[in-house]
Amino acid sequence: MHQYFVLYKPYGVVSQFSGEGPTLAGLYPFPKQVYPVGRLDKDSEGLLILTDDPNVHHRMTDPKFGHLRTYWVQVEGIPAEDDLQQLRNGVRISLPDKSKYLTQSCEVVRLKEPTGLPERNPPIRVRKSVPDTWISVTLSEGKNRQVRKMTAAAGYPTLRLVRTAIEDLRLAHMQPGEVREMNRQELYSLLHL
């Protein structure tokens, strides 16, 4: 019988069980055979699925099965509507092999300051002379550090990035470090598997 966990990965934690710095191993006594589906980089936070179900790993990480992921992104500056449209249409980003990639079209909307989102520890650097804006980005692809590279390409560096949803699986009112165990039927339904 497979096991399914949903985690609010805190800022500063590496999405693996071993290595330098805080890792997933320090958050919860996950079973040995469970590992993360995809990644969130150390500087990002939010929704992460962990399971020993090879079907979930395959369906959620193989690019041919694109699935929707939503991120709330706090950016430096105040993007104009043209800048948001540029993000929606696709921007050129660099991949780890130094090649250039045009991102697929995605949904980008301006947000009011999110309510109910836990404070980040440590807090982001605030500069009184530089305003910031929250946007929501929903995309179906997942290149390395893609959202950060997209906002930077549009001229608005990311200050904070929180993955709030994968398909219909939502972070809801979870707190950083909180883990919920789910059953197969519930997870498959929310992920449209």
C-alpha cells in the first residue's frame, strides 16, 4: 500500500533527505521509501508532495503530462500590465546548459497582499524606497528556477516564491513544516490522475 504526504516546505530547506543544510529529514519521520515528487529550491517554499507511488512520480514529473502549478510571487517593483502580458506570452530564460528557452504561455494575475500566508522566516529584505507587488503565476511546465527567471527577465526580481497549488491540491491553511498524510483516492482526484 503506497503512502502519500503533503508538506508545506519551509524557506531554507532543501527538497531532499540528505546533503548540506536543513533537509526534509529534519521535518518529519517520513518512511524510508518515500521521496519528493519534483522540487522546490532552497529559497522557495510551499506545497511539496512526497510518496513511494511510482505512478505519481512518473505522471507529475514527465513533461508530456504537463500539470498546472500555481505560485504566489512577491516581486520587486510594480509591474505594468504590459509586463504581466509579457510574462503570460512567454519570456526567454537561460537553462542550466546555458541555452535559451522561450517559456510557454501561462496565467499571470496581480494579487492583493495575500491574507493567511504565514510570515517567512527569515523575513524578506524590505527596502522602503522600492515597492513590491504580489502576482500569481500558473504554469504547466517546470524548468529549473523557471518562475524566478521569468520575473527577472521581465525586470522584476522575485523576493518570495510560494507554491500554493498543484492542480486542485492546495496549500490552504497549512503552516511551514506542516505535513498531512493523504489517501490514494483523495490525492489522485485532486491531481487529476
